[in-house]
Amino acid sequence: MSSNRIDVDIGGRRSLGQRVLGTFFRGYNRRLEQAIDEGSKNGIYDVLDEWKRESTDLAPLKFGTLRRGIKAELISRGNETLTGQITATAVESNGGRRFDYAAYIHDVFPQKHGDSFAKPSTPGTIPRFIDVPLEENGAKWAAAIEREIQNTLRRRGFRGR
């Protein structure tokens, strides 16, 4: 299986000012944390949708197994980190042996043969179909997650700068 991920650290969401205000306003911290969590999740889901779409378009299409094997998921690690992860698996059997075509194409092929196919089965496809979209769009996607958190805070009544 090949994979890559984007992490959002939501552990530092409570500044001193927020803790002080929370003392005076019941439920403030809880509502603030819920809004940040909601915005983070919505932003990551939006990024995962775009990342999966781009990865699918860049993955070879010979039989479609590889493209169908691309999955996106949100993983919550406690209250501190949300991880958006893209994985790909395309297991084929040949003579009783199992072979993960996705892992080979994404991880091994580029090391042996470079970052492009000499004669691709589908024009415009590349071996590192998961990593390249993240490398090209990582900054844009991080900003999109941040904007979604800010928008959620505004919708929930938290005004800021």
C-alpha cells in the first residue's frame, strides 16, 4: 500500500486569553473547541476530496483497479491531531503470489525508472500519483483548511481580526 497524509495540530487552540474568558463565560471554551474541530474536519474533507480526485486522474488506468483502490480518510488522534490520509492499494494475484501493484508503481518504480513512464498506458499519468498533488498543492490546501476554520468560527459567532 502507498500512502501520504496531511496533519492538522489542533492542540494549541486555547490561548491564555481564551482560558481567561472561559472562566467568565460558561461554555465559551467548549463552543470554541467544537467550532475549531468542525472547521478543521470540514477543511480536511474538502482537501481530501480534491487530493483524491487529482491522485485518481494521475494514476495509471490500465484496468481501473489502481484508481478504484485509492481511498481517502480522516483519522482523529485524540484531541490533538486530525490526519487526512490518502492510500492506494491494487493487489493482483499471479501463480498464488500476491503483488501490490499500487505500492510498486508509486514507491519502487520511480526509484528504478524515474518519475515518468516511457510509454504510459494512459497519457498524463505518473508513478508518484499520490505524492505529486500534495507537493504541488500542499500550501494551498493548508490555507484552505485555515480559511475553513476561520469561516466556521465566524458562523458560530466568534469574531476576530
